[in-house]
Amino acid sequence: MQLDDLLLRYFATTDLSGVAPDTFTAGIEHCRVDLGLEEDRGKRFALWSFLHMFGSAPDLDVAFESEEDRNAARNFMDLLAASEGDGVS
């Protein structure tokens, strides 16, 4: 899954600056539905990560059945938090 492909799928653009609030909300909801339906672990993780970047990811225990996947998600969150602390964007 490529970021540009996800942006196009859920928001119909790769430039979020022009996305109307209603369109953004609908795109997030569509992504959350896709996450719930997705069975492939890698794709689920990609969708969850995408939602996390927008502050809309479901709780780890809801999103991931396996402890391994929940730990990977925690590591992802820790890496993002550390990069924000370093001023990296």
C-alpha cells in the first residue's frame, strides 16, 4: 500500500489541504470500515497506521487480534513519538 494510493482512495486527492471537512470525515470512516473487513495482517497494519497518523485509529485490542501485531503497533507509535521529539517531520 502506497500513501498516495491511500489518499486517493479515501479522500480523492493526494493534497489534503483542499479536502472539505465532510469529505475528510467520510474518508476516515471508509478507511475504518476497510480496516474492519481486511483479513491480511500487513494490510490491516498499513490501514491502522494510516488512521493513526490522522488520530483516528481504533484501540490496539480492537484493531489487532495478535499480541505480536499490537506490539508492532506500539513500536510504530513509539517511533513516531520519538521522531516528533527530534523535530523530524
